[in-house]
Amino acid sequence: MLSRYITLFIFFAIHIHANSQISEKIKKEAKDQSTYALELCKNLHENPELSFQEFETSKKLSAELRKNGFEVTNNFGGNNVVGVFKNGDGPVIMLRTDMDALPLEEKTGFKFASVKKSTDSKGNQVPVMHACGHDIHMSVCMGTVRSLVSLKNEWKGTLIIVAQQAEEVSGGSSKAIESGLFSKFPIPDCALAFHINPELESGTVGLVGGTVFAGVKTVEIVVYGKGGHGAYPEKCIDPIVIASRIVLDLQTIVSREMSPLEPVVVTVGSIHGGTRPNIIPDEVKLELSLRYYSVEAIEKVIVAIRRICRAASQMAGMPDTKLPDVKVLPVETPPVVNNSKLSEKLQGFATEIIGSQNVLNVKPSMVAEDFGKYGLTPERVPICLIWLGSTSHDLLKELDAKGEKPAPLHSPVLNPDYAKTIETGILVMTNNVIRLAKKN
Ligand SMILES: [Zn+2]
Ligand SMILES: [Zn+2]
């Protein structure tokens, strides 16, 4: 009996020793690669490209993948790049990074700040900035690629890198999936991604099992009226008054018709009607952004929106032939649902490599990400999106003392702690892949 315990003890001791040896190798590799990745990040930050225009960015990433021995497919449904690295029998692991930037004028004052302008899809000249951290995601991804290639004797399996276009307009992942991502390339056993989070300190990661990001639907409403001179309201039906009533009544959907335990947002983000003070217009246009976690909930919300619009117009005396048009746009982003088992596993891996104090349980959020679509195909690939803390300890402390919060994503003064965020990202993701595809 005693000898059995001794054998077990020796087995665990060897196991722990081997594990910590691998951890040390991963830490050294992540540190080494972070210098390269930081330079890449500055270069990408200075040269941002809008959604569906990631021509140069995708070239840079595919060149790096090729250099590291990946089989690379360019222009996979647009500017998407797919890189495959086969390293023996083992699990297929997909890592996804997004590549696009936003139409924003950068105001950070960084040495490598963007001064770039591009033509958007409507033909307007707009400034461009990486204000959602996709420059960091790409750099972490490429740093992880280099680490994993350098440590290829520590793992067995297939690594698939998807450098994805147009995350910001939610068109990139659909194009990759429709082009046959899961039929032309091996089906992943899991798909992982990072998103930076300015509210979390650099050096930390945040994990959520289950729904982590909300789904989005966009609704366009045209409210009709009977226009005329502003001096003769009695001869008109004013669509501005109807639209105003609709805006207020929409607020009661979440507060009065939905369970308080059901996360839903109804935001009227734009309202346009009229040209002059003395003209009652014929119509008013509204644009709504809806956020949700469950399909049943959002269907209920849409039914309520239609009912409120119809009722407000009827109450104002509009005929049935001129009731509001309520259009739910076909482009939508489903919620991102992290596979709970996978998320738990990754939480354990992250705890081993950066310590439990740096692995945070975070709350789900109402922002959206089109990464969720990879988990909703018939292949039902388990996915996990990990928050990557991106604001320095000192800055968080300084802001906290003033009662302020760090600049959020999509801010022209987004201020990530680039070096530490990138190194942590490479460290955690390299460790994830090695632990998931352990040699024995
Ligand atoms: Zn964004
Ligand atoms: Zn983003």
C-alpha cells in the first residue's frame, strides 16, 4: 500500500515538475515574442484600414503566417486570411483575430497615432483609427503563432488562424463561414479569440461561461404623416408628434413588458424628420439598435415595437394604408455564447500561467462581437472569447482617485497598456493551445 502511495507521489511530482518546466518555456517565449508583436502593433495602429478594406493588413498577416510555415489562403470571402499549421495528430484549434478599424479621428497624441483617411462605403472621406484594439488582437495572434511554432515540440495537433475582416460591421465571420471555412479546412475542436477590455487591468484576463456578448438587431422605422404648413396643424397629421410618442412608448417595452431578469436593450440611436420650422413633414425616420441574449426575448420585443408604432399612428388618425413601416435589417449579430466547459478549462490554464489573482470572473456585457457566429454553424464548434485586460495599473489607480473610468472601446483617446497587454495575450493564448494539445 505504502509503495503505491510512493509511486503516485513520484508520478505527481514528475508531472508537476514537467508542467512547471513547460510553463517556464512558455513565459520565456511569450516575453521574447512580445518585442516583435509590440512593433507589429505600432505599425498596424499607424496604418488602420476600414471594414472590408483590410487589403494591406491582410497581406502583412499572411506574409507572417507563411514565414512561420503555415499554408495560407488569402482573400477567403473578401480579405479574410486562413492559415493552417499541421503539427502531427491532435486536436484542431482555431484562433481568430479581427483586422478592421473604425471611422474615427484619433486624439491620443501617441507617436504612432494614425493620421490616415480613407473613403468609406458611402464615398465619404473619413479618418481611420484602431479604437477597438484589433491592432492588439492581431499582434497577440501573430506573437502566439511565433511562440507556438518555436515550441512545436511541446504540442501536437493542427492550428488554424483566421484573420477576419469586417468585425465592426458584422460581415466578416459570415463571409468566412459561407465561403466554406469548416468544409475546406479541418473542423476545429474549439475556436478561441481575445477582445481587449479597458476596464480590466493589463496583465489580467476575464472569462465568462455562457453568454458573454449580446446579440444585435437593427430596426428602421418610417413614420408617415400628412405634411403641410406649420401654421395649419388642423389640416395636417404631424409625424414628428407620432414619432415622439413612439420613442417614449418604446421605453416601456424593457421596463414594463420584459422580465427584469431578461437582458434586453432598446435604443433609438437616430431620428430624422423635417427641413424647416414652418413645415410639417410627411415622414420621420427612426433607427433602433436592439440588444438581446435570447431569441424568444428579442422576438417579443419586435412584436411590441410593431404594435406601439401601429397604435401611435392609428391614434393620430393615420389611415391603415399609411401606418409605419417597421423593417428589421437582415444583417445581424447573434449573441456570443462561450462553451461553459471550455471556458472553465481555460480559466484553469490561465490560473496556472498568470495566477488566480489575474484571472477574473467578469459579468456578461451588452456589446456585440461577430465571433459568436463560428459557434452557431451545424458543426457546433465550441467557442470561447476571452477578455484581455488592457489598462495599466497606474492609470486605473489615477483615474479611480478622480472618480473616472478609462476611455472605453471606440473612443478616440483609447489608451491601452500595449506592452503588458500584448505579452499577457501571447502568454495566455500560447499556454491555452499547448495545454489543449498536450503531447501526452
Ligand atoms: Zn468595435
Ligand atoms: Zn472589437
